[in-house]
Amino acid sequence: MAQTEENENQEKEAQILDAACSEFLAHGKNGTRMQGIADRAGVNKALVFYYFHSKDLIFQAVVDRNFRMLIETMTMNVDFTAPAESIIRQFTHNHIGVIAKNRELFQFFSGEIWMNPEELINGISVSLKKQTKAVYSGFEARIAAAVQKHEIRSIQPLQLLLNIVSLDVFYFIAAPIIFSLTGTSAAEQKRIAQKREDEVADFIWNAIKYEGGNGI
Amino acid sequence: MAQTEENENQEKEAQILDAACSEFLAHGKNGTRMQGIADRAGVNKALVFYYFHSKDLIFQAVVDRNFRMLIETMTMNVDFTAPAESIIRQFTHNHIGVIAKNRELFQFFSGEIWMNPEELINGISVSLKKQTKAVYSGFEARIAAAVQKHEIRSIQPLQLLLNIVSLDVFYFIAAPIIFSLTGTSAAEQKRIAQKREDEVADFIWNAIKYEGGNGI
DNA sequence: GTCTATAATTCGATAGAC
DNA sequence: GTCTATCGAATTATAGAC
């Protein structure tokens, strides 16, 4: 009996959080209404306050859950013992994959990064930061080694990381505007999107692969 | 007398629009208060409505003014008769220059693109669209010619444009988060920023320059 | 825990005096 | 054209019954 009640409670709380994710992702922090969250969760508005106390707090809960997922997926599953080209392709595949699957989420953060930069950065838990720094350290060491071994040309690891992330990610923010400004047809847009992952990976690899004695 | 009055009137209207730019850029559309605009302009709130009628309309006025400036600067002043490498460097220089000088403005649009995509895209005037399309046609033709002449390797012009814009622009959105996640010191951040323009131009050129008979 | 009802506030917008 | 005063709608948040 107690078990059943507990499950039901947890279930409603989870329903509310799920609904909050959908609403905040669709409308941003300012655009989301507590009533909208309640409606989507199928509960009374007061219950949202009962579980989450305020709009700020439920927003923070949404940010925590999703930002963690996004960062974890973008830093995970890269085998640093592989050849440099393979690492680049793994990164690009991971990034574009997770963003394409979570377009809304990603665009949400692109907006909120600018509206509440401190809130977002401070919201990153210490453990997640540590974990991400560890992955970056691996990347940095591997790139430095690749430069030394003439796998790739000389490049600063952090600049390379910025380049990779920019190419993987910015497409999902800017493509609508650029397609509109260049007058690109819907069919052409689709073709561009389908080829995007390979194009980006080729582009990065061409940019960094070692080409002999001239040093650059 | 009539002259003086007219000047004063125009002056107040201009003050209000200037104030609106600052407020919308700082707080976004939803975050901006009509009272805040009035305060910053040093006028009464009712006067803001007298000149601009509604929040939507003054927002549109702000978007029109700034978006036009941004797009014009980003597409201007590129000499398509120059060598391909020089064109790449001109583009990168223009983009990074205008964004660095208008960080706030640019980040504002990155946020609003997602909140109100139609409003932004529809807000682009027909003449500006035409002008931008013409520049893009020049770019497209020049890239196609460069491929044929073996100045650069084979690449779709639109993919290349997306790559250039991504590399030039995304740094200004993502750098804070990436620096935070990688634990980059302030001094190192400064060094990265100073070298960014050259790094990006080199990266792009290395990625596309022609390297002999293997075709890619 | 869950609901109804409502308080409290914020904010866009307008009426009307000058 | 510029101001004061205020309306009315929307929205967060809470009090209190069940």
C-alpha cells in the first residue's frame, strides 16, 4: 500500500518534470507558464508549486537534467587510442548525432546561454565539470602527441576543439537564416543536411592532416 | 522655430529607439520592459507608445535596424576577383571583426533566431534579401570556378559557406561554456581570442586548398 | 497530496489633462 | 508632443478546504 502510494507520487512528480522539460524547451524560460506545465502534466497548477516551489527552481531542475545529458553525450565514447582521423570522425558523429536528436534542446541552450550565462555555467555540477575536464585532458594530450608524431599539422588543441564544435554545432543554429538569405530550395536544404556529417568530418581532417616537411 | 521643434521631436524619437536597442539587446524581447526603455531614454513611458504604438512594433524597428547592419557588413567588401585564399581571409576578417565589435547584438540574434524565427526572417526586407542573394551568387560562381581551376579541392559552395560562417561565428556563442568546461585560465582565453582570426583563416584554407591529382 | 479560490504583482496599453 | 493616472489582462504564488 505504502509502496503503491509512493510510486504514484513519484510518478506525478516525474510527469511534472517531463512536462516542464517540454514547455521550457518549446518556449524558453520567460515564455513558459506554470499553468502550461500543469496542463501538459495533467495536474493542477498548485501541485507544480507543491513539488517544485517556484518557477526558478523547476527551471533549474530542467537545466540540470538536460545540460548534463547533452555534455555527457558530447564528451563520451571517444577512443583516444584510435588514429587521429578516426577520433575526429567519432567526435563529429557524436556531436551531430546528439544535436540532431535533440535539436529543440540544443537551440534552447543556445538561447539561454546568452540570457542567463552564469546560471547555466554555475548549474553545471562539480562532478560533471571534473568528468568533462578529464575527457578534455585526454583530448589535449592525444592532439599534442599527434602533432609530435606528424599525424596532423601543428595546431593548438583548444583551437582545434573550438573548430570541431563550431562546425558540428553551428549548422543547427544558423542554417535557417542562411538558407533563407541564399534562397536555397527545400530539396537542396535536405541534400545539404544529409551530407553534412561527412562534409564536416572531411573538412576537419583535410584542415589538420599532416602534409610533409613544410611544417604547416 | 518649426525647425527647432522638429529637431527636438526627431531627437526624442531617436533617443527612444537608441534606448530600445540597448534594452532589447541586453534583455531580449520578453525580458525588456517598456518602462525600462522609457527610463533609459529619459522620457515618459506613454511617449514610447506615442511614437512606436506597441512593444511588437518597437521591437521590429530594433531588429530591422540592427539585422540589416549585421548582414550588410558580413556580406560586404569581398573582392571576388582576388585569389581564393584572399577571399577566405577577407570573409573571415569581416565576420570576426563585425561580431567582435557587436558581440551583444550578435548574441541577441542567436537567442531570438530560436524564439521568433519567422519574425526575424520575415523582418528581412526584400531589398536586403535581394542584395544578399546577389553576393551569394557571386560567391557560388567564384567557388565553382576555383574548384574547376584547381585552386581548391572539390566542395559544394553552400557547405563551404556554412563551414566559414560556423568557424567565424560560433566562437562568440560557445567560448564561455567551453572555457568553463575545459578549465581554461583567463590568460589562456585571451591568447586564444587574439589568435582566433588567423587560426580560423588558416584552418579553412588548409581544408580546401588543392593538393594535387588525387582529387580530394 | 490534491484541489479551488484568490491574493499580489507586474506590465502593456490607453484616457485625458495640459 | 508630453505628462499623470489608471485600467485590465496575465501570471506567479499562496491559503485553506478536503
